[in-house]
Amino acid sequence: MNATERSIAAAEAHGAHNYHPLPVVVATAEGAWMTDVEGRRYLDMLAGYSALNFGHGNRRLLDAAKAQLERVTLTSRAFHHDRYAEFCTELAALCGKDMVLPMNTGAEAIETAVKTARKWGYRVKGVPDGRAKIIVADNNFHGRTTTIVSFSTDPEARADYGPYTPGFEIVPYGDLAALEAAVDENTVAVLLEPIQGEAGVLVPPPGYLSGVRRLTAERNVLFVADEIQSALGRTGSTFACEHEDVVPDVYVLGKALGGGVVPVSAVVADRDVLGVFRPGEHGSTFGGNPLACAVALEVIAILKTGEYQERATRLGEHLHHELGLLVGTGAVEAVRGRGLWAGVDIAPSLGTAREVSERLMERGVLVKDTHGSTIRIAPPLVISKEDLDWGLERLRAVLAG
């Protein structure tokens, strides 16, 4: 066996089979490129599900991490540390909010948002104890904890994990009338992805997000935007909600906030929402640690320049133009997305999206399939137009058979 085969065999023998990765074993990476253990190079067109918006080995982020590694990496929140206040201040300012509650993973941040909404509902809105309801959308993906999969409509994510957590109502994504009908006096929040990533990069109809904002404001309900995958430059703006000039009550952030260096997530809201917490009511050993804060501060500084938002807009227009030319050719049934983010529905005659992903891998391009027939394209925002075109050329070749 070669090095790739040995590594995959060991992983399958000793690692739980909760993922089905492509048969490539990455050893190094830089920018938009990865190199495997055999020395083969691949164009990364997935970017760690948008965790690597600023590319592999981003020098600014690595320098920030290295400098902090030499000082202090963890205190726990039992003590103050000198990066925490600056991180909270800068992230709150980026979001236009008052307060930040830092966590580690996206799922932790969603769990925190759920707890925030319920506590706000009881302490501020006056919902009777145990009656708080949160409305979510079908085809959502907010994480994989027990509570989160309780309101998933994906059988693979949900099956065999019951009994399920109550308190959630599922409505069709993009259907404002259905959402309005579901809101009642016990509704404390509407939790939505501005663009549904795992579902295949589904963009809601124009006016939907602004309609959600209007409805929730009128009915005294929190609008919680899961921007874990869609924020921080991916769609051509800092937040995907900006495309409809919407500011939610609560932002849930993660993935790119840690720059692909460390896991960093956060719930960001105004004081009248996050101010419901008191000491001891919620926490995390690693949440808001010095290393995470140092890296996230550099991410925020990078975003302040607007460079990556502009790149995602400009290159995204090119990406969607080129992908749009494939629709109707018999190879691609539909293309969706915004900025440097696209879902491409593959015609069944060409095989599954997994098979297309494997053929692309053989040609040096890495993407990932979802829901059987869709491949997701989300390269690091540092990708050059030349490299993007190189990847698209290989996609066209694979689709041509």
C-alpha cells in the first residue's frame, strides 16, 4: 500500500465512520491549494465549509496565533485575560450590536442562541415557563447536537437520536405566509439560515428575509440569523442578511471567525437580549480563550478592509456566470448561490454528485456532494481568477464526460 492507502485504512480501522471523505489525504496547504501525502496538488473548492475563507496558512492569522502562543493560550473564564475585552468590543462593533457571548463550535453557538431566546422569552417577553416555542425552517442545518437534530428534517442527521427535544415548529423555508401562521403568543424566536448551505446553497426568495424581519419585529419575536457559514465575506458582504438590508436581533457566527486556525464561535446581540444571562447560567471552558480571541481579532481586522467582501462579489459574479452557462446543457439542472458560494445540481444521467466529486478529485479539484445530486462550490476567498477558471475548466471537462 502507498501512503494514501495506509492512512485511509488506519482511519477506517480506528476512526468512527461518521464521515465519508473523498479518498485524498492532505498533508500541507497554502492559499487555495492543498497537497496530499503523495505530493499531488489539489485546488480546494470547499474551504472547510467556509471556515477557510481567508485561505490556508494565511500569514496574518498564523502570525497572530504564534504571537499569542508565546504569551498565554487558556485561562478559562475563571479569570479575565487581556484579549477578551478587545475581542468582544471589536466583534460587537462589526455586528453593530452591544454584547458578545463567545463559544467554540457552531453547534455550541446555536445551542447558546436557543438558550438565549428561551431565557429572553421567559424573563423579558413573559412567556409561561416551559412554553417557549422557536420556529425553524425545513431543510435546515444548524449542527448535530441532540437538541439541534430534534428540529432537523434530514433523516440521516435525525434518525436514531430520540427522544427529541420539544419546543420547535418547522415551516417551509422561504414561505413567509407559513411562518406568519406559525407565530403565536409563546413564540420567542425565528431561527433561520439566510442561505441554507448544507441543503444545497438555497437562497430564499427576494423579500423573504426582510419579511421575516418585519414580522418578528411586529410580533415581539427574536430574529436569530445563523450566519455560521454565510457570514464574514462568503457572499460578498460581511453578513448575508445585508443583501436585503436586514439586521437580525441575534447573529450566530462561527467557522471563518476562527480563520481555519482555531474553532471560534459567538452569539452577538444587544444588551436587552444577551443581558438576560447571569454568572453561572451558561459557560464554556474554552469559549473566549486568549488564543481564539487573538485569531478572531485578526479576522475582524481583515474584514474591516472590505477586500475579501469585494473579491467574493467580483469573483462570485464570474463564478455564477460560468456555472449558469452549464444549465440546460444536459449536465447541470440548476445553479444557486451568492458570492463565492454555489450549489450545482447534477443531471442524474451523469451519476451522483459523489461520483462527480470523485472525478473532479482525479483531475485535481476538491468539492463535496450533498443530498445526492448537488455539489457545493465555496473556494477560499483568496483564490485567483486564474485558479478559479482552472477549476471551472476541469468541472466542464468532467461534466462533458
